Amino acid sequence: MNRIAAILAGALVVLMLLSSMLFIVDQRQFAAVYALGEIKEVITEPGLKFKLPPPLQNVVLLDRRVQTLDSPESRPIFTAEKKSLVIDWLIKWRVVDARQFIRNSGPDTRNVENRLAPVVQAAFNEEVTKRTVLAVLATEREKIMQDVRKRLADEAKQFGIEVVDVRIKRVDFASSITDSVYRRMDSERKRVAAEARSTGAAEGDKIRADADRQREIIVAEAYRDAQKVMGDGDAKASAIYAEAFGRDPQFAQFYRSLMAYRASFAKKSDVMVVDPSSDFFKAMRGSSGGAGPAPAPAHK
């Protein structure tokens, strides 16, 4: 029984020893083999690998995929015009030299990021200070990213990494001048709006004045044409009346008397005090031309 237990214990020890000597390297990883604190070997090929059991040898695995480092904080950068800008950036990097990476920053990627962030910020400072705000915002934005990447190429070798890409995420004015810029933009927009309104009002007054002038001209021309037509009509009517009355003067006199009566007795309440024997009532007395009403009979 003791023999079986000893065999099982020995087998267990052998298995534990073998498991400590075997390790797997993924295709997304580097494997650094340590021996007494010194890097003995860096394994880049994936697969099942062997090493001496601890504490003779230990293994540290490093991620060889592309990593992203964002700007940890937004610091103002002065342009060539002494304008303060805040730039948010990011870089893409990966480990290419595991030995140098571990020697410089250790196996923890956070260590290299903490040391790399100030280097990237300094590179952006040097490039932005040589350019104007317009260049940073639009015309030379791509050039700035390329120049920063070139500056970081030599620095990255010291960390055992490669900078794959550099990008500017956002460019904005510093908070100290953002409010003043917005106020200036607001006042400029208000000025343009007021100018547009005044121009529109002036154009409106001009259009209304022109319309009034045209209306006056049209009304005056219409009145002139109407008076001309009325004058022509009156002339023709007078000619027709004259011709008609010339044919029968007696009828003409009678017609005029009727028109005079019509104008004089327009209302039933009209009262006229006049001598009945006057020529005004001649048409009423008939053609006999009597001198008035018959005399009253004599009283006996």
C-alpha cells in the first residue's frame, strides 16, 4: 500500500514538474524566458515550448497586437499666433523588440504608456507651435500627424516598440478663450443679421415707393383717359342734341322745360314761390299761352 502511494506521489511530482516545463505561445504573443532574472531567450514562433522548471527559468508573455494610447489629459498648446489650442490625440503602437521592451519598461504595458504619453505630447507641442490655427485645423492637419510620427520613430526604438499610426481626434480652443470666441461670433452674426434687416427694410421702402409712384401714374393716366372719353362723349351728345333740337326747336324748348321742372321739383316737399304767369311755367300752361287762371266770377 505504501508502495502504491509512493508511486502515485512520484507520478504526481513528475506531472507537476512536466507542467512547469511546458508552456504554449499564442500567435498573438511573444514569450520571454528568464533565467535567474536575465532574459535567456525570446520566442516569437507560436506552439508548445519547453523550459527548465522554476525557479531556474520563468516565462513572461507579451501581447504583440497593435495597442492604442489615448492622450491622458488635454493640455493647451500655443500656436505660432500665440493662440491656445487643446488637442486630443491617439497613437497606435506594438511591441517589436521584446528584450528592449522589458529592459526599458518591464513586462507591464501600462509602464510604457505612462512614459510614452509625455513624449507624444512634446512632439505635438513642437509641431503645433510652428503653425497657425488655420494650419492646425485644416490645411496642415495631416502633415502634423505625419511629422509627429516621424519624431516618435526614433523614440519608440528605445522602448522596443513601433508607432504604427498617429491621429488627431479633436482640436478646440482652450476654455479660457472659447467663451470670448463664441461671444465674438455671436456679435458678428448679430451684426450681419442687423445689416441684412436694414438692407431688407431699405429695399422694402424702395419697392413700396416705386409701387406708389406707379399707382399714382396709372390713376392719373386712367383719370386723363376717362376725362378724355367723357369729353368726347359730351361733345358727341351735344352735337346730337343740337342736331335733334335743330330739327324741331319747339320740342327742344319743351324738353328743356321738362328737364328744368324735373330738376326743380326733385322732391315732393320742395316749395317754389314764383309768379305763375312767368315764362318758367309756360310749358305747363300749354301752347295757348294763357296769361294765368281765369278771373273769379263777379258777385251780385
